[in-house]
Amino acid sequence: MAKLKNISLALALLACASFTILHHGWADYDQTKPTDFKAKIEDLTYENPHVLAKVKYNKELTTVYLAPVTRMESRGLNADMIKKGTMVRLVAYPHKTEKNEMRAERIFVGSEKYELR
């Protein structure tokens, strides 16, 4: 029984470590360079751990990390509101090393502002 308990504990620790490695923290993004721009949603992945929007920024396809689904919805923003083809305004921070990646601080849909952090 103790051996099974140790194996279960090891698997739980391994799972937690793998999610920590995959998590995108704010430290990877340059918060000294906020970027405020309008773009059309080219593609949207509305699932956890983060909603991902593909938009054109400086004529290049850029991945913008939004908030997790639960946070988006608790703030009144759902997938239908930002579906493909929707024009949005984003305030986002560029990734420090990945050229075409950003993390959004807020998104404006129409005249409504949604805080994502």
C-alpha cells in the first residue's frame, strides 16, 4: 500500500511540474513596451489554459495570449463576441524572445473594455 501511495505522489508531482513548465507567466513579456493596436481576429482557440487569438500585427500573423476561459467569461466576454473576423483593440505586451507572440492586458470589443489580468 505504501508503494502505491509513493507512486501516486510521484505522478501527482510530475503532473504539477509539467503544468508549471507549460504555464506562461508575465515574466516572459516585456511590460515596459505596451502595444495598443486594432486588429481583426484571424483565428481563435477558445480553450484552457489560455484563449489564443491570431491577429495581424505589422503585417505578420501574431499569437496573442488572452486570459483563461473562466476569467474571460466571468468578465463578460465569450467566444461568440471575439469569433473569427471580429475587429478588436488590444493592449498587449510583446514576448521578450518570441517575435510574433504577445500577452494581452485588455481587449476592447466594440466600445466595451475587458480587463484580462
